[in-house]
Amino acid sequence: MGGKNYMQFPDSFFEDEVRDGFYVPSMMKRAWAASLEVLEHVAGICAKHNIRWYIYFGTLLGAARHGGFIPWDDDLDICMMRDDYIRFNRVAPKELPKEYLIKNQPNEYRIHTTIWNSDCISLEEKRLKKSHGFPFMSGIDIFPFDYLAYDGEDEEIRRSLAALTYHTAMHIGEDGRYSPEIKQQIAEIKNYLHITFDKRRPLRQQLFSLAIDLFSMYTDKKHRDEVVRMHCWISDGPRPRPYPIEYFGEPAMLNFEGMEFPAPSAWKTILELEYGDYMKPSRGGSGHIYPFYRAQEEDMIEQIPGGRAPYKYYFDARELDDRRVSPSVLVRSFTAMVSKAHLEIEKSLKENSSDTAKGLLEVCQTSAIQTGTALEQLGEDGLVKILEEYCEAAWQIYEKLGTSAGRPEDIRRGLDLLLDRLAQRMSEPACQRREIVFLPFKAAGWERIEPFWKEAAADTECDVYVIPVPYYYKNLNGSLRDMQYEAGQLPDYVPVTDYRQYDFKKRRPDTVFIQNPYDEYNLAISVPPSFFARSLKPYTKKLVYVPHFVLDESEMADPKVAENMEYYVSTPGVVHADTTIVQSAGIRQAYIDYLAKFAGEETRGIWEKKIHCR
């Protein structure tokens, strides 16, 4: 996905994906792409002005360990030496796209630069194209590294002054008010540095600017020995480890989501010092709420009429009602009713009450037409044919009443014979064999459903069909394009049936296994609507959903996992399925708890019956 003058990503990049056991939804993929678009602009400016930059923090760790984003991370971090950082901030306003927002004023606690792709949320088409379908503000953080004084005493003086100035600024309110203690600290700063503050400008702003001046006071070559992130260096907690400037020499290029990004020349050493065994995944915390766009999304939804986002699935309790009626139920109901009517018809004729008999025949014929219509929708052509014969027989009797219709008991027996034919049709061996259909859509997910297929295939009383379902990529407006069909990627020993050759309305399989739970509520892909869970449910006795992915069950308590469960748990497939089979008891409980929260605690018992584990 991309466009003119925008980065190009393969369509598969935007698909929901499980990375290292963590479910990454399509919306997060769009957020990643939007951030990378911003970084592309920043990198271009740096190349033009010979500004050196490096990926850092989680971005560096992600490149080394995952070849891209850490699955449970959602931002991009880069760093620069202070002199490059100053030059970048000087040229960025003129070089970045005009709609970009630069936040680098020294009035925030981190004192770094953030580049956003906009200052607002937008669903406007042009904006969505630029941001790869991501409607929210997205960007990158740029952190400066400062040089330490070569002399230790000089550095301690600088550190103390910078800490005093920075913390004093932090304790001045936005309204400019401060305590007597802060007033005394302000006096100390003025006396020690022999400066005065401009009473016409906010004091808090001036102190932050002064702190940055102190951060960056050593820039000449003789002081370029060690570097540190200064706002951490001056904190009250443990001091960060200074790095030799040589660690940030000629960049090493690392793969990141298919691109090459510059990393510190000693990136391995840095990662070992910061994380130890950095190749071992750890679901550590981050410095912000995950996902970063959640508050923006909530604000956007509040502005939408009805308060519902079109790409989200919202629960409707009526979807839990089972309105399915099987052919056998329809036939039994019809037979029970008209059998009694036949007796009444016989009785009426014996009493010479032909008008009563005619009324009963009309009722029988109407019921046969209604039942036949319902069975026709279910593809039961054989049963429909018998009911058509029944209607014709009832009509012939109706027309002959009062003349030569025949003996009452013979009339009843003739109608009952047609009911016997219905019963015989329902009991034929072909109607008693079970039919099970498997609907994989991703070849990679076949192994999750294969055990159920093998079990069904081993049953001699069961007819089994594997019908790979195509899926389509979505345009930004939700329309479908570029069909993907992975039938050829299934194992050679799996016989497949063409999805165009199987009529669910006529076949009415006993059980249908699905692996796509999203229906239309997935931003990246969709199967044809005829294969939506709600479309299949009326034509099978049992709809079973088996996820096509495997999660890291040891991390289900991670709050970030819960944040993404809306994309794969509270879905139409899970709601409509008679049974959902997940990989473990722990994940089963996580599903139940989340669904009870999603649909209401009163539904917990329903999910406890529906959700199973293998």
C-alpha cells in the first residue's frame, strides 16, 4: 500500500499478524507505516544536510532482535549528538511537509523533539493516503546525546547546575506560580550564573532554555570523549552509563521492516549493556500508554454520529439467538399439524360437512406451501417435490368434494401416504451420513485445523470437504481488490474442493469449521461475504471457529495483550460460532473474561459453554 511520493509497503505488511506470540492488528501496522513515513522525511533532511542519526532504544532493539518493530511496541526512536540535533531542529521547519507538527520547545519533561505527521485526526482521503490509512497523529521521537566535560569536577558543577535549573523549571506551574522554596532556588541560579530573567517572558520557559544551554555547553572536540542523555544524567535516580563517543562512529546499517537504518557503530555493545541478553524477548513496560493512539481513537469516536467507528464490531445480543431451523424440524412440525387435520377431514366427511373439510384442506395446503418455501431456501429439493405433490392431491380432493372425492378413510390414507414419503425421505441413508466442511483461508493456519480434519476423515460415516476460501486485500475505502487464493499451498495429501462448486444452501453440512473470524471488520483483508460467519451459520447445524494463529499463552496477563483482544476475540466469528476451540485452558479463560466484559457479565455463561480448548 502506498501512493505517489509515499513509501511503498507490500499489502501483506498491513495484515493482522502474530509476531513472537503477540497479536499485532492491522491498525497497529498502519501506525507503524505512518511513523516510518515520518522517519523517511527526517532521514531525507539528514542526508541533505549531512546530519548523522541513529536508531535507538526500542527501535534499535527491534532491529537487532526482530528485524523491525518490537511486536508489543508502537513508536520509533532515533538519536543524534547535540550539535547534529541543533542543526536538525534549525532546518526541519523549512524542510518538513507543511502539515507536520514539530514539538521541540523546552517545556516538557523529556526535553526532546517529536515530529508528528499532523496536528489533528483526519479521515480525509488525501491524508489517509499519505498516512497509509492511519487517521491519527503519528510520528517519531528524536533524543539528543550531550558531551560530558573532560574534567570530572567541571562535569559535576555542570551537572549540579543543570539539575537545579531543570528541576526548578519543573516546579513552576503553567500559570507561573511557585513556592517560596522554588523562589530561593531561582535566586541561587541567578547569583551563581550571574544572569537575570526577562520579566516579560514566562519564567518556566526561560529556565528550560537555560537548562538546555547547560546540557549542551560542551561541544568542542576536546570534550568529545563521552556522551550521555543529559536529562537522565541529572536525575535523582541512578545515573545512566556514559558511552564513549566511539560507540557512535560510522553507522552500522541494520534491517528494519525491509529497510536499512543506521545504528550506532557499537550497537551490540550498547544493547548488551542496556538489556543483557537482548535477543531474549521481554515484555517490558514502555514510557506511554499502549497503543499510543487509543486516546485519539476515543476522541474520534465521540465525534462520529452514533458514537461508533465503522471499522469496529459492536455486540448485538440478538446475534446470540439461534434462528436456525433444520429440515427435520420443519418436516416434523408440518407432519404433526396436518396429521391431526387429516383425521378431522375424515371425520367431517363422514358427517357430511364438506365445508369444514374444505377449510381444513385449505389450511393443510397453505402449511405445505409455507414449509416447502422454507425447505427450498435450505436446498431440500427432494422434500419440496413431495410437498408439491401433497398440494396437488389436496387441491384435487378439494375440487371433488361433494361429488366423487371417494371414501373419507381413503382420502385420509392418500394424504397420509404422502406424509410417509416425507418421513422416508428424511430417513434415507444419504440424509443420515454426516457432512463436515473445513474452510481454511490462510495456508499457514492449516496446521491449527488439520487435527480436526484428520479425525473427521477417519470416520467412515462422514463425508469431508476441504474448501480453501479466497480472501481479498482492501482499499482504504473498504472495497475489495487483488484476490488471494492459497489452495495450492496446502499439503499435497489434502484433497481440496473448489469453493465455487459447493452449495451450502443445498448441502447444509452438519459441521462447518472456519478460521476467519472477522467478517467485514478487518482493515486489511476480507473473505467473500458468502463465507462470513453470519452467512454460513444458517446453513449448518454447528459452526466451529478455530483460530489460524498461535498466541504466547504465558503472556496473556500482559495489559498490552488485552488491548489487542478486540481485534481477534470480540469478532463476529466468535460470537456466531456454536463452538470456538482455542489452544489452551489459559487462553480459553482469557477469551471468556474478555467476552464477558465486551458483551456484558450476564453473558459469561454463554461464553463458558461456547469456548473450548483442545
